[in-house]
Amino acid sequence: RALGLRVTVFPTWGELVIRMEAPTASGLSRVEAIAAAPAGVDMNKVTLTLGVIDRVCDAHLDARLDAAGVRAELEAIADLPPASTLRFVVLAAAGAAALSVIFGAADLTTLALVALSAGAGAALRRFLAHIAKNFLAQPLCAALLAGGVAAAASHLLPGANLYLVALCPCMVLVPGPHLLNGALDLAHMRIGLGGARFGFAGLIILLISVGLIAGLALGEAGLPAPGSSAPVPLAYDVIAAGIAVSAFGTFFSMPWRTLPIPVAIGMIAHASRWLAIADGASLAGGALVACLIAATLVTPIANRLHLPFAAFAFASVVSLIPGVFLFRMAAGMVALLNAGPAAAPALLLPPIQDGTTAAAILLAMAFGLILPKMLLERLFPKWAGMPAHQA
């Protein structure tokens, strides 16, 4: 519109189809297909790109548009590196350790093993990103390493909480933004793109499960049963949630200046979940309450700061993703398969329970994050921070 063209974008997985039409009597139009697979999330690039778009619109109003300068600026943004490897590794370790605290870790040995495994996995992911173009190798190899560390710990340090040592490093690999973006696409009737996002996220979760189980099997170990743990105090729970949010903000290359916002929102949301569960709510009910609060706060902030809602919102509620139940379901299915035809019917119950719990939590999170965004932007566009031409 700023360039005097009517532009329509048709997003699909793998490419963007762009139709440009001149609003004149000639009706000239042009269609281009641009290769683009939304496999990653880089909030720094998104923020800078949206800033360039805003300046293009302002420059058009003042008749000072520099098309060559805009192209050069966009190319420079495309070449920006992600968050530094040191920050990536350190916060991956801290985020996984924080998740272990949320799930009941109470000893330094468990925290150290979780941090070591997650940090080594993050370093391995960055190494693979430089030598292999296939993104899927990263979560598979990191989960394989996590399984190997847990298997070694089962022989060398049996006193640690091996259940958390195995699962928490894999929790930081779960592709939450793709699940949330897929739900947003389906809500807006973009069925093809939403289905592709869910398929991609499901493939990554499958590879994480395969890597974890294979790593445990190579060390002649299995996924340990969850042990009993004392309830986590509210203060520890909220602080750990803030650390986990900062870790996922780093995974999405969120600039330091914007990182405190999702951290604060995540701590508020997690406190509300803790209080809801303490009052008798189910895990899915607690997740719903937390996500409703998070989305209500994130929507106006993300729109005003030009940040991608899915990554911003997911980073705020990352500790609610039921990755633990998904991985336990996968391990239970493998145990059922290994038992063969003589398997006891009781072996089927745990994976069904875990899968149902995971589905209920994911559904609650999707509704909790999507409904406030859609309602606020529809009913209160000015408060939600929508641009004037969309309000």
C-alpha cells in the first residue's frame, strides 16, 4: 500500500505466494512465489523488519522513499546472526535446571546433571547448525545426548532424580511456537499452513522421543518412573519460571532489552497457575488460567512493540508445555511393544493417561492464548495496540 500497490500474501509451508496489483484501470498484476520455510523463530529479525516496514510507510507519506536503501537494510537484517553461542548454551542449561525445580528437583546433583546435559545439548545443536542444513538433526542428537547422560547417571549416580535428568533437557527442545502458530492458523481458517505447522511440531516431538529412548537404551537403561516429591514453594516456582522464560527468549533470539517483559509476564502467569492448582484445579485448568492471563498481557505489548505473538506468548508460558507427558507416553508405548503379545493390559493404561493429559493441557493452552488475542483485537482494537488501519 505504501508503494501504491495492492498486495495479497498467501502463506504456505515452504513458500510465500505474493500477488501485487496496481489499483488502476489497467489492472496490471504480478504474482511471485518466494521460498520460505518457517522452521525457526528469530524475534530480533522480526522486530527489525517490522520497524523497516513502518519507516517505509512513513517515508511514503513524506515522499522520501529510498527503495535501494530499504532493500539494503532488509538484506542486512537477513544476515544477522542469532543469539551468541555462549548465551545460548548458558541459558539452555539454566532453563532446563529451572524446569527441574518446577517439577520437584530438590538436590544439587540433579540440578547439576540437568544443567550439564542441557548445556552440552545446546552446544551440540549449534555445532550441527553450522555443519548440517537439516534442522531435524539438532533435536534428535540433543535428545540422544540427554538419554545417554541419564543412562550414565543411572549407573554412576543412582541417588539423583534420574527421571528429571532424562526429561528436563528434552523439555527445552519442544517446538512450542509451532504448536501455537498452528492453532492460530486453524483459528483463522488457514487449514493448510496450520496442518503443516502441527505436522512439523509433531515430527520434532517424535524425533526427541526417539533420541531420548535410544540414548537410554544405548546405556542399558529405561525411562525411570517419576518419584514422589514435595510441593514446590510458590517463591521457588515463580523464580524458576522466570529463568525458564529467559532461556526460551534466548532460543528465539529475543534482544536483551525486551527479555524482561515476557519474564515478568511468565512469572505472573505461573504464580496464577500455582494458586489455581493449590485451590484444587487440574493441570489443564491451571494451564488455562495462566494462559488467559498471559495472553491478555502479551497481546497489547506484542502489537505495540512489533513482536511475534506466538513466540512472545509461548516464551511466557513455556514451563506449562506437557512435554513430560508426551515423552512418558512414548516410553510407555515402547515398553508395550517390547512386552510383545503377552503384554499385560495394565501396560496400556499409563501411555493413554499421559497422552490424554498432554492433549488436555495443550488444548487448554491453545484456547487460553488464542481467545484473549482474538477477542481483544476484535472488540478493543485500540487497547490491544492494533494499527489504525486495522483497528
